[in-house]
Amino acid sequence: MEDTKGIIMKNKRYLSILLILVSVLATACLIAIMIGPVFIHPVIIVKIWISKVLGGLIQPDWSSIQETIVVGIRTPRVILSVLVGMGLTIAGAAMQGLFRNPMAEPYVLGMSSGAACGAALAIVLGIGKVFGGLCIPAMAFIGATTTIFVVYNIARTEGKLPTETLLLAGIAIGFFLNAVVSFLKLIAPDMVLREVVLWLMGSFSAACWDDVKMVILPILCGIGVLYFLARELNILQLGEETAMHLGVEVEVIKRILLLAASLVTAVAVSVSGIIGFVGLVIPHLVRLIVGPGHHILLPASALCGATFLVLCDTLTRIIVSPQEIPIGIITAAIGAPYFVYLLRRRKKAISWW
């Protein structure tokens, strides 16, 4: 009876945490839509969206310019930053659980380098101008997924996927692809070079509804797969041998986790550019607050990551307004010092878990 009561209390606590995080995210989204060169009152924003959703039940008392800003410009940008933030963060939390290392993140397997290489090729060779605006995200996605395929096949040994070999293969392929990107920047004309550098720094400035439609399904499906494997992630924290004895198909689960996290990251990077440290910092901070249980850690990390990226994107629009700075600068300014802190902390303790 006491155990049942404890479980109910724990579930209520988890639900309360998630409801608070959802409320914070909704507030951050509203603030992001409000702020910009043209300030939009929150009441006007709510009225516009009620009118859109419910088919004109509210008499318009706003201008067409305000409606265009809210519906056509700021809302898709906010939604895209939410999806990318959720994707990168939950993938980071899953990979930290898989590798049992707080410094693991999706980019460690070379995905960012693969996406950068694909996008740089599209920009430098002018493919985007020939095939349209979605060509660069498509090339970035192809580059990221191809990299994962190569890294996976290099690391696989006799049907198994050793963690150390996987990480080393990712680092090696990442260095090679970074060299390719450097060569492309070297031969690129000045204007093209600027476009490559801006993409590599990450930005949502060109976000549109087409981007949202392109990424929403794969990101949400990937998040669903990762959450479905929360129990297996919890068991893997006990060690692979123990997990095998408890009936977990360790190698199969590792492949599914790796594939889901990689695809979510690849899709996110394809529309946002390289945004570092989100999948590293946020899951670690959330773990300190809610604990290591992945049933609460994964959704809480996703909500916190979405809020963090929405706020960072808002900062990019107001720090040097009316100009924008790449969002990768903001996330690196916050994440890099925290990464150094993790390194120093790891020197004091052999095992973080």
C-alpha cells in the first residue's frame, strides 16, 4: 500500500513539473511573438489566432500588417525553434543515457560536420539557386544521415556496436568533414562564403511554414520512439551485462536509440544550421533537478530545450536590433563555459553516474 501511495505521489509530482514547464514554454512563445521591430500586444496575438482557428468569430480590430507579422513571420519561426529545441535536447538526453556520459551529445558522432558539409556543398556549388530553397536543408539532411551510416558501419564489429569505437569513428569522420568544409570555404567567393558562415552559425531568420511542415512529423516521431524506450534507457544505466540479464536486447536497443536520435538531430540541423551545446547542457541541468529516471527526464528535457531555444532566438533579434546575430553564438556563449565546468567536475570524480 505504501509503495502504491509513493508511486501515486511521484506521478503527481512529475505531472506538476511537466505542467509548469508547458506553461513556461507557452509564455516564452508568446513573448517571442510579441517582441521585434514591431511590438504586437499579446491580446492582439491571441485574438488573431482565435480568429484563424475558429474561422473569424472575432471581429478584426488589428491591421493586416500585424496579422502577417504574427501568422506569416513570427509564429512559424517560434514553432520551428520549439521543434528544433525539443529534438536536439531529447536526442542529447538519450545519448547521454546510452553512453552513460554527461558530455555526450548528438553532434559527437559527426552529424553536425556531415550536415555542414552537405549545406556548404549546396551553397558553394549554387545548387540551392537551381533547385529552390529546400535544397540546402535537403543536402544538410543527406550529409548528416550519410555520416551516421558511415560511422555506424565503421564502428560495427561482429554484429555489435562498441560505444568507444562508435565515438572514435564519429570524431575521426567529423575531423575529415570539417576539413572538406574548410576547403569549400577557401574556394568560395566572398558573398557565398558569408552565406556558408552564417548557415554554420545557425539561425531561424528564414523560417517559414514549409520548414515547419517538413520537420514536424519526423521530429515528433523520433521523440515518441525515444520516450517509448525510456525503460530500456533506465536499465542500461546498470551496465550492459546487467541489462542483458534483465532481458533487454542491448544491441538492438542501442541501434534503435542511435538511429532515432540521429534522425531527429539530422532533421533539426537541416533547417536550423549548427546550434551547439543545446543537447549537452539542458539534459544535464534537467537531470540535476528531476533525477535520472528517463520517463520524466526525456519530456522535461524536451520542454526545457524548446524554451531555451525560443528565448535564445528572441535574444538574437533584440541584442543588436534591427540586425540579428546567429543563434549559435548565443548557445555557445552559454554552453561553452558549462562544458568547461563539466570537464573540471569530471576530473574530480571518475564516474559521474
